[in-house]
Amino acid sequence: MSAPAAVTRPAAAQTHQIDILLAAGRSRRRAGALAASATFGRRAMLKIKHDPKQLVDSVAIPILFTVLFTYLFGGAISGSPGDYLKFLLPGVLTMSIAIVTMYGGARLAQDVTTGAFDRFRALSVWRGAFVLGGLLSDAARYLFASAIVVALGLIMGYRPDGGAPGVLAAVALVVAFGLSLSLLWAAVALLVRDPAVVISIANVVLMPLSFASNIFAQPGTMPGWLQAFVAVNPLSHVATAARGLMSNAGGTGGSVAWSLIATAVITAVCAPLTLRLYSRRG
């Protein structure tokens, strides 16, 4: 009577293993666009542990420029460091976020060179999830950099006349502009496919835009040809808009509108280009 039971147990175990294999081979439900984007965003955030320079620059750039320029040039430019800080801090906020945008493109170029990019393209997820996930990670870094700038300013005595609403509006405007630049560097990364080249190109573009602007000084004392460049420099308009929002100054609606238009134009051009390059890759 015990022989059939002994034969039945191995047969049942074998049937259970077959069921497991069949279940593993069944097609799973495709991940939604938001879930896939959140997963790629989390992955991008985790990569900061292996490349902490992205986070170091988000902290070092605001501290370096805010502290040094305020106490070295504040008295000469505005009469006192406190008055100059009111002018400088919104500009440093703009410049800090603009500079750290290059790391999103460098991260994408690194994924291309290591082969991870092609692996992600083979996944059964929405194609734009990889790009959107990177933007979510960039937004988190930009908010972190903004918090550093504002907190440092408050420690140094900066008191925005626009209060918390003005500061939040300025941060939102600058972060939106930074995300449009992230799309630009993503397109560059898909074209050159080398992290070092992406950072070099970004530095060549962003450094002149940062210093040939109204971030550190009023353009009235500059040569005429430089004033003409400052007048069309997008960083100048974003810095002016952030300055007006944080100080609750009137007459900044034009700069705010110009900044939003520039953000929309860069996004409208670079977003489709990035997705097209992403789809055609390989």
C-alpha cells in the first residue's frame, strides 16, 4: 500500500516544478509609463552614490560664489555686502542650476558607452520613460541645489521681500528652465555619446552665458557690445525674473514671460529631438 504513495510524491513534485517554469515563462503585464519613469528616476538617483561629484557641485558652487562674491565684491559693487546679497543670490540660484544641468547629459552618455542604454531600449516599457526618469532625477537635484542657495542666503542675512511665495515662484521658474536645459544636454549626449565631451561642450556654452550676464553685476557699466549680448542672454532674463519674484519688485513680468517662452521653446525643440535620437539609436 506504501508503493503508490511513494510514486505519487515525486510525480506531484515534478508537476509543481513544471507549473513554476510555466508561470515564469508567462508574459507579465507591461509596466505603466509613470511606474517605469519612477523606476528609472530612482536608478538615476542611486547612481549619484557612484558619482558624488554631481552632488558636490550642487553644494560647492552656491557656497563658493555666494560667499566669496558677497564679501569680496559686495562693498565695491553695491556699497555693502547685505545690499549686494539681495542682488546676487537670485543670480547664483540661476547659475548654480544651469551649471549642474550638464550632469544629466553626462549620465546619459555614460549609459550609452557602457551598453546599459541599449539594454533599457529592449525593455517592454514606454520609450520615453528612460528620458522622463532622468528628468525626475534632475528635478530632485535642482531642488536640492535651490535649497542650499536659499538656506545659505538666509544664514548670511538675506531676507526676501517676496516672502515664501516669491521664493517658491522663483525656484519653480529656475527649475523649469533647468529641466529644459537637461533636454538639450540629453540630445547632445545621444549625438556625441561621450560623457567627457558632453561636459566640455556644456562648459563652453554655460560659462560664457553665466559670466557675460547680469548675475554678478548690472550691465550698465559694461561695454556696449557686451551689453547687447547680456540683453539677449537667457540666463540674464531668468536671473532678472527670479530677482523680481524674490524681492516682490514690480515690472518683472516681461522677464518672467521671456523666461517662460525661452523654457517652452527649448523644450519644444529638444524634447522631440531627444526622443527621436533615442528611438533611432542603434
